[in-house]
Amino acid sequence: MSESGIIRREDLYQIWKQKDFRAILPYKEFIFNILIYLDILAEQRRYDTTTGSRLPVDNFFVPCMVTERNKTSFMDKECTPEKAICLAFVFKGTVIPPALPNRLISACLSMWTLKQYEGRKLLFSGFIVVSFDKAHDVVVCVEGNKILLYIVHTSSAGLIVPDVATGVKECLVTTMERISDFYQSTIHEKNIQQLPFQIEYSCSALKCFISEEKALQTNVWVCNEHKLTHRVGDWVVWNQDKNNEQCDQNCQGLSDDALSQRPSDIELLRFSINFESSQMYELVPYLEMSKEWGDITLNYPKDIKVAKFLVLSKWKEMKDKSNFKALAEALTKMDISTHVLCQVRRVRLAETGK
Ligand SMILES: [Zn+2]
Ligand SMILES: [Zn+2]
């Protein structure tokens, strides 16, 4: 397992049959779900390629058991300055909270598909590559007190869709907030608002870094090592301005084809981020998710952002007709413009443009 990091549910139940674990055996399903909830286990997602619906999960990843280091040529050959952009989550102090990288890797596995490269699955100790879509891969790797995030395009860094970069960044920030919040709530009574890391952008050679705060205030930045010039506009790819997200006057709304599709996780995330928290109570009955919403908000009383996303992803998993049409119908009943869905879909539209 230390090579593949993969285990089956039944294997784990077998392990728990040993004498030392007897006590937990009666609660095996509950404990199993807790391990998933804590991002210690992650489902190996598989989809039916024709219908797009999710297949039953047989295998689970256990990233913290993977000890092998990345020795593939992916970083040298694919993740190059010509094809990739990079940002770093730099942790204050000199160390990253120990279990955080593995839990982040688990979270990536639960959102995206693990990449295969030259016949190998790209999951190693402190290193993972997942496919976002046909054109974009996402690399997360740990280096000292930094977690590096790369977005790699199949042909050129200049073709990276800003919505994808911004969406992946937001997704990882939300996930790390969730994980750090868990750590803090176990250590301190009071919830500390400040995040334990800051974001830094890399130079176009992917080596030098400037803090996000400084980058957004400085007009021109020349990096130390390579003397490359960067301007404020260079960071726009990571920060799509959400205020500009509006349909033009002639927008007809989503096509029937688009309405019949299920939202991807990133689309649900965008939807949940932009949806008024106070209106979730109205939305969930239309999606027949009232009970689940009650359970989830009990689990996340302080974190409505996470609760909103979780209830939607649960909806997508549970309901047969969890497509854009169902969302549009619910919005219409609530007197909310369905054009918010056009914005949610923008990522997909950009993808088909290639
Ligand atoms: Zn540089
Ligand atoms: Zn529209």
C-alpha cells in the first residue's frame, strides 16, 4: 500500500477484525465515514463515461501511507515555465502543520481525477497531479514551509483559462481554511480568524516569489534571480474579478443541452460561493435536501461557506436529476434570475473553446 496508497473498504474492515481494533468494529461504517470526513481517506472517483454519473466506489486512497517520492519526469518535462503558472501557500513559521499536506492531497483526490503519466499514477509523498479537464492539470507539492500549486496547460501557459486558475486557487484556499479551522478548533477554544499561510505568486520562470499583497499593489516587479519584468495584469489569471460577471443583454440563458448536464464540482463551488447564505434555507426544499441541510449545518455551525458547498455536492451525488435544469427551476421559484447559472457555466464554455 505504501506504493499505491490504495486500499479497499473490505481490507480495512479485515484489519479492524484484529484483536487490537475489536472495539471499533461495531462502528466500522461510522469510523470509515469519519476518516473520509477528516480527509484521511479519499474515494477513488470513477464516472460512467457516457452518462457522466458516478460509479460505486471500490478503492480508497490513503495519502498519508504513501512514502515513495516523485521520481517521474513530469515536473521536468510538463511543468515547465512555457506551460505552467505557479503560486505558493507559504506557512508562517517554518513548518506546515504535519497532517495538512496529506489532507489537502486527499481533498484534491476527492475533487479531481488522479493523473496517469507514462503509465504511473502521479500520487507520491507530498506530491500529486490531478486532471482538471483535457487541457489543464493541477499539481500540488510540498517544499519546506511552502505548498506549491501549479496549473499546467497541455500546450502553453498563455492559454490557461483564468476561471480555471482562479477556481482551483479558491477551492484549495477553502479546503485549507476548512482543514486549518479543524486544527485550531481542536487546539484553541476561540476560533482564530487569521489564516496560517499567505499566498505568493511566482515569477514567470516559476522560481522567485512575491507576496500576493505586494503583487497587487506594485505596478512593476522585476524578479531577483531572472530579472524578468512582471506587471499587475500578470496576476489577473489567479483573480478573476467576480464583480464583472454579468451576462450581456442578449443572453438567452443556458441551452437545453447545458441544462441537461450535471454541474461539475468546481461549478457547484462557484454557485455556492455566489449564492446568498441566507437564502439557502429556501433553496434546499426545492432540491429535496432539507434534511441533509439540517445535518450539515449542525456539523458546520460556524462555516456556512463549507455547508453550502457540501449540501450541493451531496445533492449531486444523491439525486438522479441533479442537473442545471433542476437548479434553474428552483431559482425561478425563488424569483432569482437564472443568469447566475450562466456565470457558473463560464468555465465550461471557455473549455469548449479550445
Ligand atoms: Zn525569477
Ligand atoms: Zn445569462
